[in-house]
Amino acid sequence: MSAVSVAGLEHQLHDAKRNVFLLTMAQAIMGSAGPLSFSVGALAGYQLLGADKSLATAPLTGFNIGVALGAIAVALAARFLGRKAGFILGALLCSTGGALAAVALFRSEFWLFALGLLLIGIAGGFTQKIRFAAADASPSFYKPKAISWILAGGVISAIVGPQLAIFGKDALEPVTFAGAFIALIPLGLVAALIFSFLKLPELKNASSASQPARPLREIITTQRFITGMICGIGSYALMTFMMIGAPLAMVIGCGFPSELATLGIQWHVLAMFGPSFFTGMLISRFGAEKVVAAGLIILMICAIVAHMGVDLWNFWAALILLGMGWNFGFIGATSIVSSSYRPHEADKVQGFHDIILFSTVALSSFSSGQVFTAWGWSVMNLVIWPVTGICLLLLIFLLMKQRAAQKPL
């Protein structure tokens, strides 16, 4: 490699690290909206409803539908406004959604509250794009670490989000939880300021790329993309399904104080993002497929712990394992998906991926409240087994194909 090439690569890596640093801070701030919403969203919805509580998780379904819509919105914003301006728009939507949710709580309007969480979810769709923006702005060898560091910003989110939920719960008494959502207003504004310092490189388009862009259908029908997407969906949907149901099971089902349920969510989110400091290294050493498999096995252990009882330690331990399983499963799956397309194919593939992902996650969040109301916490845990089993089979088939391709003829 020539000296010019080495210098160019070092400059590219320097710019990538700068962008990853800024995006990690933004992820930490905007990512707090999710843990905050999931900590108290179902409980707030529960108190706004009348006798029929089966729709208690509908506002969180709105959140996840918003994330799916955000996957479309972020692509449109990037195309017409640019990626940096698009991220700033997403941060402002987070502030707007928090304000609307607080107003809804003051007015005791359930569906207005759901609309507020829908806007927060749309902002969450922009937040989800951060991991891809970091990967796209990085050299190929730095991509797994870039994704991992972005998600490591969630460690701060894991602390900030639930703590805002705890301290904001009664801050505006007698309106419970309104203070927590008002806190999202300054968070979104700070994230917008951080995004303004980004210097993201332009993605190569099809005409300037060395290889023409493939049709979307060709990319999404490859075994690698399908396996990565289904494993990512399985990991994320199971995590959402169980995480949303856990506060209801703890507070409504078992009578624990809401503060203990919120702390359980905090430990869960810490477990979601804490391993990110070394997940990228594990992927580089063992391969994304094996890391995803480890995550799925941890999710199975989560189901076992949750089945063992309904003491506080059962809930907290299951939530911690749920977070760890999601981390390995989702980061690994994201790495598999990101290796299935070329840089100039990124926007259309990522948009398709996130629409399918978060539409499924929205369905899982809605099902969570329905299943809990109808059958309880123990039945919810059973869902983990078939989903993880299917994902593991797909990973085995992918590894078998890769090993067959590596064998000499």
C-alpha cells in the first residue's frame, strides 16, 4: 500500500472516529426517550383507561409504529434535506412528542397521549439510523466497532431515561408521569445541537460507484440478508414484548412499587447497551453469526429464569438477561445485514429493513398488553422458545453454506 493510500485511510479513520464520537453522544441523549417511554408508558396508559385495561400498551404500540414511520421519514429527510439536517429534524420531533404527551396527561386524553408517543417513536426512527450512519461513514474494518460504540451510548440512555421517569413521575403532581415527558423537550434540543456539528461524507450513488446498484429484490432475497433481518427482528421483537409486559406484571400483577419496576427497566437497558463496549470485538474475532447465536441462547436462559417465579429477583434477572440477549442478537444481526449490501445501496436496503423490523416490533408491543391481560406473565415467557428456535436454525443453515463455500473444490 502506497504512502498516499495510508495517509488517506488514516484521514478517513480520523473523520470516522470524530463522527462516531458525536453520534454516540447524540445516541445517548435521544436514546433516553425509549427507556423513559417504556418505563412508564404502559403504566400511564393504564391509568388513563377505564375498566377495560387491555389497550394499556397501545401508546407504546404507537411508539413502535412511529419508529417504523421514522424509517421512511429519515430516508426522505436525508434525500431532500441532507443527513445532518434530517437528524436535527428527528431531535426536534422528540421534543415535540414529549410536550404533546405531557399535555395529554394533563388533559387525561388517552389517544392524544398515544399520538405523543407516536411522535417520540418517529424521532426514535431517526435515532435508529444513527448506527447505520456511523457504519456508512467508517472504513470496512471499523464498521463493527462503530456500530458497537454507537450502541454503547445507550449505557447513558439506560441511566438517564429511567431516572427521568422516576424523578419526573410526581414532579408535576397531581398529574402523574407528566414531568418525565416534559424532560424530553430539552433533551431533544441538546441532541439537535450535537447533530449540527456532524460532517458526514456523502454516500456514493449508483452512477459514481464502481459497481451498479442491484435491485432491492435481489438484495433482500439473499440468504445472508434474510438471516440477518429475521434474527434482528426476532431479537428486537422478543425484547420489546417482554420489556413492555414486565412493568405491568410487576406493578399490576404482583403489587411491586412502580419505582422498582422502573429500576428493573434501568438494569435491563444497561444490559442492552453495556456489552456494546466489547460486542464489536467479539464479532471481529468469532464472527457475527456466532455472536447472534450466543444472544439467542441468552434469551432462552431469560425465559427459564422468568418461569422460575415472580419474586423481584426473577423479574430483574430476566430483564438483565433479556437485555444481554438483545445486545448480542441485534448488534450481530445488524452486522450481518450491513455486510449484505454495497454502500450506494444503503438507503433503500436500510429503509426496507427498518420498516419491516419496527412494524413487527409494533405488533409485538401491542400483543404484549393483550397477552398479559388474557393469560398473564407465565404465558408471555413461552413465546421466546419458538422464535429463538427458528432464528438458530437459520443461522445454522447460513454457517453451513459459508463453510461449504470455503471448502476447496
